[in-house]
Amino acid sequence: MTGTVMDRIARSAATVDTSVSSLDDFHRWFKTLAAAVEESTRVRPIPFDEMRGWHTQAETGNLQHDSGRFFTVEGLEVHAPDSPTAHWSQPILCQPETGILGLVAKEFDGVLHFLMQAKMEPGNINGLQLSPTVQATRSNFTRVHRGASVPYVEFFQDMGRHRVMVDVRQSEQGSWFYRKSNRNVVVEVSGDFEVLDGFRWLTLGQLHRLLSVDDLVNMDSRTVMGCLPYPFSAPRGDGAVLPGIETLSWITEMRSSRSLVTGRVPLRYIGGWHRGDDLIFHESGSFFSVMAVDVRAGTREVASWTQPMIQPHGTGVAAFLIRRHAEEYQALVSTRTEPGSTDILELAPTVQANPRNYAHLPQEARPPHLDAVLEAPAGRILFDTVLSEEGGRFHHARNRYLIVDTDPEHEPRVAPGQRWIGLAELSALLRHSHYVNVEARTLMACLQGVVGAEFR
């Protein structure tokens, strides 16, 4: 256990084959598990009235679990006068519990490895994806479902016995969740323990390679990886970089100058949305729908269940434009206000949009730089992978994640609400809650493997 935490993370990022696991071994292991899961899993859409353990509240039309736990589907009225659309209403998922997204780390032969789980979620487009050691809501790890216990959750309930490397509450998708946070945490352990079926040790370098595979590393793994204190700049003293007062002041100014007023309302009465037997959908056919699914899964804590899910329409785009500036890389970040935001706005990718959702809006409402990203020359694209979003609540939700190196001769215009921020400073912001949104955290994990090698 030599060197600073950043040194040890950099060493793990530089290691792609170890005596513990090679990438070839991983792919064989994962392929075998995926085939078994495919045989034992079935997810099918059903009418809302066929959900077991869920009901529609008579007065409100909200969808709620009979236990009163897990989450509800409610309505939300939104007033955002600074947005292209100043007022709208929509369904929203309300889940006040703070879940755990936890990675167990351990050193083998002087290199940090992370215990990853091959996990099936009902919304995954391909069934099995690579998740953190623990990915569980409070209702799950307190066993409200009366199913099996969550493996390894004890490492995150008594962390005083372990070395904490990351521990921060972070937001989830503010367009679909109302003020939802999860605890992103990494603990390093030293003792031996049994590695259960479906779990495998991987280095950070191996995970970076796997990020380039479509729909493999899930969102919960990516957000925790993005929070790791990664060395994005040349060493300075002890390696620590703090957010600058100019950046913090700019974020505070943006939050103070924007208006966002939201109110939870009965799902039954939100305007522009209609409920059928098996879908709640917008009258335009855009945005997303709410559906219900029946799940059979032999590899989960509960073998069968039903639930509502958000079903997005189309694949989104999340992209960072980056540049080399002096001795560091910078990303062009946007400030993004979403209806479920906890504190008005968070820092987001340069572009974060579902192009289909803008088809009915005027050209001036089209997000800045969207066309520049989609039409970027192949030689400028450093990363381009389609990755799934949270499969426990969203059905086949995917974004195309891109990192585009800008041409120094033709730097992009900085639109209102945007700012160039160094990657080291952006990473430092991730040690604090609700500054950087979940899509940007995915891109930070991807950037570790794309440009981070230069500073290792």
C-alpha cells in the first residue's frame, strides 16, 4: 500500500492484465454468465392492472407499492422561466431513500482491484451488465421484498473497519427522478473473503477498456468510477486539487440567477399526458412513457416481481468537447436545470439531449453544439460508445457518449451557461454532492481512460 491514493489509482488504471484476471478471461466468464441469465430471465410488458404488489391510488392516480416503500410514480408541475419551455407537467419517479452504490477495492500484487458484479436488471437492453459490488436501494438491503440479502452490503454498513476512498451522495437523472440521491462509495479492504459466483476482481485499467464496449459497464459502476480521485493533471505537492473560488462562485451565481419552481401533483391531472391500459404517454409521442413489466429472474434476490418503469423514446446524446490548455485538459461544461434537481442546476456535459425531443421546438431551442458533436470528424472523436442508463427504473434507456477533441484553430463558442473547466478541478468537485450530474460523471470515468494516461 505504497504511494498516495491518486498514485495507487493511477497504477491500477495503467494495469490491464494481472495474475488475478485477464481481459480474455473476463470476456469468457461474462459470456457464460450472460447465456445462463438469458435462459432464466424474462421481462415482458403488462397492463398496469396486472402488477402484483402495486396499485393505482384512487384519489391521485399515482402508482404506488403496497408497502409504501421503493418508489412512486407521481405528477410534477414545473415552472422554469429560463428554459426553452417555461412551463410543463410530467410524470416523475419519487424515491426518497438513499441507496448504496458501492465498490469494494483490494490490492493484489501492489495493484488495486475492484470487485465487480455481473447483474441483471429488467430495463437492461441486453440483460446482464457490469455493476458495482453493491447496487441497492434501502428497501432492498433492508429486505422489504423479503428476498435474499444483498451480498457484501456489510462492507458499507460498518465502514470504520476499512479504508474509505470515496464517500459522497450524488444525484441521478433529474429529468425522471425527483431529488433522488445515492451514496457513491469505495472502501478498501485487506482481509480475505469468499468471492461469490457472479463477482470478479478487475483493475481500473481493465474497466476503462470495457467502457468502450456498448451496454457493458452499467451506469451505477460509471458514476462511482467517475468519483475516484483520479490524477488528471501533473502532480502538485500531495496531488490534491481543490475547486477554485472562481468556479464555485460561477456555479453559485448561475444557481442564484435561475428560477425553478416545482410541485408534486396527482398523476391523474397532469396536462398533455394520457393513460391507457399499459402506457402513460405524452400527446406528442415525444419524451418518454411510463410502462409496467413482469419480471422473472433466477439470479436476483427475488425470483419474480412486477413494477412500473420509465421508457425513453430514442437514444440520447451526452458529449464533452475538450481542449488542451497550458498543462491540462479542460472540458466545456454546461449548467443544466432539470425538474428533479435538488439545487436548481448541476454541471452537465457540453451537449446532453435527445434529438427527438427537439423536433417540435424552434431551431433556437436546439442545444448549442449538438450539430458540431454529431458531425465531428472521425479524427477528433476520442470516445464514442452507446451506454445504458439505470436498468432498475428505466427500460432500454441509452445514451451515445462522446468525447470530442476540439480544433485549436476553430474553438467552439462558449454559450451562455457554459464554461471551460480543467478536468482536475472537475474531478475535485466530485468529492462534493450535487455539483456534477450523472451523465457528466460517466464522461469523467471515460476521460480517465482517454486522456488520463498522459498524467500517470
